[in-house]
Amino acid sequence: MKILAEHILYRANEIGSPVTNLQIQKIMYFTLGFMIEDNRDIAKNLFEQGEMQAWLYGPVVPSVYSQYKVYKNRPIEDEGKLAKELNNQKVNHIIDVLIEVDPFKLVEISHKHEFWKKHEHEIRNCNMRPTYRFSDIEEAFNGA
């Protein structure tokens, strides 16, 4: 997932719209979801490179969160890195559009997905962080 995070930061710098840790988390989730239709194998490979959990504000990759948590709610000061396997018009367009969406709107949308709804009580009341499977993301974006 680090490859995806670094590519998102690269795109954010390319278009002049720095992102926060909250944004990068949601952009990773939605990018993976939208990639499934045309780039399922790449999306699955990226997903398998790190764990994704359901947190209070939606999907989070803990390793990426930890890497950038020092920035708190400020823009991440990292140029990122171009990922050749992600550097195509469709994926870049998905990322560029998501960068401009209010991150709390993405949180709201992610909370409507079945996996988060199914675990909402545990997340809100028991401080649990259930782990996503790739199939959970496929289900959320089926037909997206």
C-alpha cells in the first residue's frame, strides 16, 4: 500500500493540491475500489502489501497512517514517488478527482459501505478496528 500512498502524494504535488493523512487514507481506499474493474490484479497486489482496517473515520492502512501521523491534520510534506504500474490516465484521473473531494464526504460514503456498516457498533463503541479483506472492497465497489 505504500506504493499507492507514494503515488497519491506524487499526484497531489503534480496538481498542486497537498493532502492530509485523512485524505490519503480515503483516497487509497477509493482508488483501490475504482481500480478493481480495469486493474483488479494490480489493485489486489497493492491491497496485499498492507493491512487495511475500519476505523472511526473509515478505512485506514495503519502502516501508512503511522508514517504520516506526525503531520496530524496538516498537509503531508512529502513529494511522493511515481509508481510506473499506477501511472496511467485512468488511475491518475481517479486520484486527481479524489484529491479534490472533501475528505469528510469520502468518510461519509465509506460509512455507507457494507463492511463498515456491519462493524459500526464495534468500531464506535468497542474501539475495535476490523480488518478488510479484498473481497470486502470488491463488494463495496461492485458496479461502481
